[in-house]
Amino acid sequence: MRETARETSPGLEVRDLHAYYGPSHILQGCSLSVSRGCVAVLGRNGMGKTTLLRSIMGLTPPRSGSVCWHGREISGSRPHRIARMGIGYVPQGRRLFPSLSVAEHLTLTYRSTKGGAGEWTPERVFALFPELDRRRSVSGTKLSGGEQQMLAIGRALVTNPTLLLLDEPSEGLAPVAIERVIEVCRQLREANIGILLVEQNLHVAAAFAERIYILLGGVTVHQSDAAEFLQDADLRRKYLGV
């Protein structure tokens, strides 16, 4: 049964998060919030962006700090329970199963919420991604890079999330595939699915993010409206080198 939280509470709130891999202190005081729309987390390699998403999902449990979902503390919860609360996760590198076809990836992950026309079903994902509809019986790992990213997004959508965590969705993709991912993310935002995007590609973040956070050494060092950040060349050079 799907677990729900109070709709009147704030969405995702991360406060002073600290996370480790063994003795390595990766997140050293990360804070952010996502209420609606798209929020992008930017930063160079090794700044803790992927660890942040993994900590939110319970895959790398934080050592200290707080992760709240609609006012409910979820740090320390198991990943499958966090997913049932309405948070979907698209990991870096897609992480598809070679033994499963496109259709099987979606069918095995699908979780009905009895939400009627607004529910994400495998057929609705195929309507969103006609490219996948034509390749239902193909192994997920036999797809092109862009198609694999579509399948990874679709696999998360059929869990029927209200917030989607996207980790480097443009990584390794051709420009035409990147534009397709941007188009889909805009559609999801219009469908009232919140997006927390981790990216190094400023073009992708600028295309649909409304707010920007910068991670440096596992610490949130800057936050602003996306438009404000994009117009400030000094900030871009300082934190991203672009």
C-alpha cells in the first residue's frame, strides 16, 4: 500500500547533511529544499552530488543531519520505503538489467496508486517515449544511450512519484538525445512532478531548472534563482569554471 504524507507540509528538505564512504567525509553540511518545479544541484566532479541523492534515497545513509519529506523525517528509512512515499530515483549510469526487456523493466517496477487517468502505467510511459514502444522486447542494455536514459526515467515514473531524483541524465549522450531528455523533463514539470536534478552540464540545468544550488566539497555554498545564476558570469566561473 502506498505511503502518503501530509500534503500541507513542505516538500523535500535537507538540512546540514553529513555522509561518509568509510573514513571519507563526502557530504559536510549540505542543505537544500524542493517545494515544486525543478531544482538543480551543480558542481564539479567529486563535490558530493551523487552522494546527496543516494543519501536522500537511503542508499548511503547519512551519518548526521536531516532529510524530511512533507514534514516527516525519512533519513534512516530503507530505500524501498522511501520510494513508496513518492520519491523516484534515476541513478547515474542508468543501472539497467541485461536480462530484462524494455517491457519487463516497466512491468516489474510498476506500482499502481489507483490514481485514474493521472497514473503512470507502462502504457503511459510508452506513449511518452515512442522510441521505447517500438523496442518493447529488446534487452534494456541493448538500447542506445538515449533510449537507455528514457527507460531509466520510465522505470522511475511507473513507481508513480511526486518527486523525481535525476542523477546526471545527460551523461554520455549525443546532443540530440540530450535535447530529448530536456523535452521530457519539461513535460514532467508541467505534469506537476517535482524534479531534483544533479548535473554538470549547465545547458541542461538552464533549460528547465528554476532554482540552482552549488555544492563545493560536500557543502552547499550558493543558492539562487536559475536565471540569476546564469546571468552572473563571475559566479559561473568561480564554481563551475564556465
